[in-house]
Amino acid sequence: MDTDRLIISNQETASKVFHLMDEMFRQLEKSVLLVRETCEPTEAAVYQRVVGRIAMPILMDVTGPLVDSYPTLKPSDWDD
């Protein structure tokens, strides 16, 4: 087994993890929008970069592989 590739063999657990990670990703997106709306552009740019270092691994290393393993988890707005 490739130890660098996320594999959750229990589909129910995979679904729960996917939904938790998706919610975290969406909350991070909301925080970026809030900072953009209320802070100086330079602050917002720094904040967005820092949050990106958290958000992208959630997307690429957790939710992406879960959708690859269980395509039914893919939300309708996944490609937006």
C-alpha cells in the first residue's frame, strides 16, 4: 500500500471525514472573504497565503483522494 496516499476503506467513515474536511475548507474560505472585506489589501494577501497553506492540503491530500475512492462523495459544486 502507498503510505503517502490517503485510503479509508470504511465508506461510512470516509464519508464522515469528507464532510468534516469539506466544512473546514469552506470555513477557511469564509475567513478569507471576511479578512478581504474588513482589512487592508496587504493584510488580506498575507492572510490568504497563510490560509492557503492549510486549505490546499485539506483539498488535495484529503478530500480529493476520498472523492477518487468514493465518487458518490463528490458534491455538485465540486468543480466550481
